[in-house]
Amino acid sequence: MTAAAEPTTRATDPTATRTVRAACPQDCPDTCAMVVTVDDAGRAVEVRGDPEHPYTAGGLCVKVNNYLDRVYDPGRVLFPLRRTGPKGSGRFERITWDDALDEIATRFRGIVDEHGGEAIMPVSYLGTQGILNGLNVGDPFFAKLGATISERTYCDSGSCTAYAMTIGDTAGVDPESLVHSKFILIWACNVMSTNLHLWPYIAEARKRGAKVVVVDPVRTRTAAAADQHIPLRPGTDAALALAMAHVIISEGLTDQAYVDAHTVGFPEFAERVAQYTPEWAAAETGVPADTIRTLAREYAGGQPSVIRIGVAVERHAGGGQTVRALACLPALVGAWRKPGGGILQLPLWAFPVNWGAFMRPDMLTPGTRIVNQFLLGEALTGGLALDPPIKGLMVYNSNPVVVCPDQDKLIEGLQREDLFTVVSEQFMTDTADYADIVLPATTQLEQDDIMFSWGHLYVTYNHRAIEPLGEAVPNTEMFRRLAARMGFDDPVFRRSDDDMIAEAFDWSHPHMQGITVESLKDKGWQRLTVPPPDEYAPHAEGNFPTASGRTELAASAAAGGNFVVPLFRQGSNEFQPGQPVDPLPHYIPPREAAHTDPERAARYPLNLLTPKSHAYINSSFASHAFHRRVQKEPNVIMHPDDAAARGISDQDPVRVFNDRGEFTVLAKLDDAVMPGVVVSSLGGWRKHSKATATLAAVNSTQFADLGNAPTFSDTLVEVEIA
């Protein structure tokens, strides 16, 4: 059983209200500024976008527009719970916080005493994105415990490795400056569903004469709204990007003055891309050679041109080299010279977040092992031959049953009676059903936090608008309580939320001039102290944050081998993947394709893509009836020709399967997907599935070429009538 939240309606006096500035906590580039209205009884009665925010401009997306329904949902977990039935049954009883803390501390101490700290593993990601309560909130606790380090490379890890190798940790293009772009190339990013507030800037650029082109295997909402959609075979993006470079160089379309002054390795790069002709790329990608030539010419000639890449671009065997190739293109054509030119990946690089204060890598025991969360199923079932084995698991800010690959093996591991599992959650997720102890977590309206953004250049302050419901606590308080019960008395575990907010940034950094904790509390948000969008061109004169200060077409950082940015692994820089990396961008074909694995392709001929959903953020919001109605019944989108060949009609229940697992959904016939490609959106919960499985059951645990990125888009399946 779970304790219910209070009813969702009550009479209020509209004159007795106050407004509170807040920030959307979701793992989304928009980081919307919000305004919460609270009545005289302390109940939130409205959440809306802040109309004064220059970027998000008062709008909230379908995921968050009814956020109060999440806060006051009757299904909220509001009190600590202890399992009373078999693992996975969802049967729990209410207990006190003292009982929960005592049991966790006793079990964790027992595991450490018998097996060592590495027998415990944290599992977390970005269920909330705040600096206080987000990615790194538990890192000091698990470092002190000596637990296995959890490598968290769900998204942008490979992209970050490749991007940093090429142009360094730069914010790149200011999204607001896209109004000045003349050619906008959106690559593997469904802006309208996953980056909604960028679209008005793109629309304004179009009004001013810009052309918008989308490269994506699927005709998404964004692709349908663009001037041109270029579909390509999944996993062949680097072939197209390298062929564009071939055309730009061979036809003399480079900005040679910029190349000479601000790049390294151009002669070697030019020699490398000479082999990647449009005709070769056409055979690899399915994009006609003439279309490739036209794309390259328009991109080079439409200055300033900009490339917006999405997180999906890294999710195949050669994802890292794809990002490397794309990051080279702006320097070739001098796109960086003017505002609105360059590449837009993660503006978060501009924020001087004091990550070390939250990760505390100095507390890690040297030699502590690292396990990537994609391998959690293998880790829990003996496939990694871990010594000691994982005996304790703590999950927070994540729902691994839905988001980790190899779902069947993961569930097998979670069902182990000798595995002690703690889950901190707002709702009884698929993962929480397998917990021994469930702890109640607050929503964003019930906690203080401070936010960077990975999609714009504004710092945002989130004020707690209401008191926590029931006995829910923020992640910060949860770890303070756990540390105290474990007897950890280091100062880091006694920090208040205000202390942590004071440590959130390097407030002396030039980008923070004029920004203080007090000014943020008062104003709610402030733009980083960088030039305004009409002037922001950080690399007009080079000044890239690379070893050479230039765009490294031949990457000097490749000499150190493959690596994961330490932020994704609790600050640890030990046991990096280390595989040799070619300093020059090159093409790595998908692993699961007819020409690379014909035997597998003969059995499973369809390439499955699993993009982000329109109504969910990863698996968040999939528990709410409204969001499930918007998202509609889980389906797999098939080209009509593929469906006809299998005797499948629209809305037929179908089985999607390979040798790793299967899931059952409805077929949706649509020529928005290419023949040979099927699409099923991420986020739906297993407990809502017709066959108690989701698409994670068929995904591979193999990494991409850089940054231990996932290969979710490098997956072959077959589809048949269920």
C-alpha cells in the first residue's frame, strides 16, 4: 500500500494568495522558470510559466503544464514503506522514518562488514536536475561508504567526450542568437517535443529568411515543420557529415582564412575525408548524392549557419565520431565568426558549477571499482563476476527497470532475496516494486534548489513553495539523515541546503558577475554575464578551450584514449575505458545492420529507434492518466510496406522481439518512418504494458565508440502479430 496525498481540490480565497518563483526540475534543456501560486492554507493552487523570463517566456510544455496533479496525486509515496510481499508484488506497509533508517543502516553496515563497501552500489540519474538534489546529491555518502562507483552515461556522455576532444568545453552557440542564423541544421533532435522553447527562435530566423533542415530517420513533428527533412538510415549520421566535409573542401567552400588561423590538422583531415564521397555516403545512408551536395553547399553558403544536435546522435556504435565530424564542420565554413553561427550542444559548459563540492572526489577510496549502470542486470546476476558481488542497492532519481537495457536480466537480479534494495521515490515505479524499503521524496514545489541549464544561459532559483506533503523529504535531507544514522560526522554531511546553495557556483567567475544568491532569490533567474545574444560569438577569433586554442580537426586529446567525463562517474578519473582513439574523425558503421551483421539482420531485419516521448520525460509522468492519454497507447510505428509484408494492420497488437527480449504494443502504420525502421517511444512503464515488458527488454548493453555512451538506436528487431 502507499499513503495517498490530500484531495486535489478545495475552496480558496483568491485574495489570500502569494506567488513563489520556481524552476522546472526535469531533465530537459529548457529549464523553464515557473511561478507558483499558494493559498492562505499553504496549498499550491496554480503553476504557470514565468512570463517575464526572456527564454521560456511563460510557456510550460505538456509534461509540466499540470504539475499540481503530480504534487497532489493520490498515488504519491508520502511515508516510508517496508516490503511485505514477494519482490515485485508491490505490497508494502507504512513504517516510521526511524524504523526505515535503522533498517537501512543495519543492513548496510552488515554488508560492509561481511563483504566490503563495494558490495553496495548507488543507481541514480536526473529524475530531478537541480544542483542540490540532482545528479551528485548522493556522491559524498557513497564515497564515504566505499561503495562501487556508479558510471551514469545515459545521455550525452559520448557526445561530451567527442565535443571536448574537438572544440573543448565551450557553450558554443547561444540559443537566443539563432534568430541571426541563415541556415539551421537540426540533427537528431525533435525540438518541438524535447526542446520546445528553442522553436520560437528558429521560427523567427525563418521569418528573417533562414532555411531550416532536419536530418532524422523519422519525420518527427519538427521535421514536418521544417523547410526540408532529410531521412537517413539509423547509425549512418557520420557518413553524411563526413561527406558534407568532403564536398565543402573539394569544392573550395571552406573559409580558408578561418581554417588557417583557428584549426589544427586541416591537411590530415582533408586527406581523410577525400574517401567519403557523396556517392559512397549515398550508398551508406540512403540519402541521394545530389541531396548531400546541395546540403553541404547551402550549409557552407548560408552564413552564419548553425547545427543543433540532439542527444540521439550518439546512440549507435559510431556516435562519438559522428559528434566529432559534426563539431568540425563550423570551423571549415567560418560559421563561428558571427552570432548565430557554430554548433549548439550543451550550453551548460558556460556555467561555473562547483561540481567538486557536490561530488567530493577527494573522499573516494583510490582503486574503488566502477560499474556502468547499463550493465546493472549483468552486475546483479553474476555476469560481470564481481568480487564482492552486489549485495546492496540504493536507487534515487531514477527508474532503472524502464531506462536500463537488458530489462529481463535486471528484473531477475532485483528479485534476488539476498539483495537489499532501497528506493527513494515520489511514486511506486516499476523499480520501487522490487524494493525492500521505499523512502518518500519531495517534488520540486516542496524543496529548495538552484539550477543550471543545458539548453540556455540562465541560472534559475527554485524556492520551496509549500511544505512537504506527508513525511516526504528532499534528497539532501534524506542523505543527511542516512549519514547521521550511519555515524558519518564529516562536515559535508552537516551542510544545510542554504550552505549547499552557497557552494553551488564559483561566484567569483566572470560569468557570475552581478549574480549572487540574494539576487537570484529575489529575481528568480538571471542570465550569465556573457555578451547579449546579438553579440555572442565566443569563437569569432578562435579561443577554443582546447589544448591548442583551436578547433582540433586532429584531436590531441585522442592520445589519452577513450574517456568518460568524470562528472558522469562521481568525479572519478580512474579506470577510464582507455581504448585507442583515432585523432581524425572517421566513419564507424552501426553494429546491428545488414552489411555488418548479416546473420542477425536475417533474423531481425528491422532497426528499432526509441526516441523520447512527447508527454513523458524519460519515465517520469508515465504514471499519470492525463499524460498517458496524451501519449496514447504504447505503439510501434511501422512503414506500411513493412507492415503489409508481415500481415500487420493498423492497431494490431504486435510482438517486438530479438534474442535479448520482447515487448508487446499496438502497431501504428505511418510513412513518417523509413522502410526497415520501426519506432517506439521511451518512457512507458512495465506495469502498464500488455506483456509486462517495455522496449528496454530488447536494447543492447554494448557501448558506443566514445564515452561509454549507449547504443539504444543500434538495435535490430522483428515484429509479428501478437
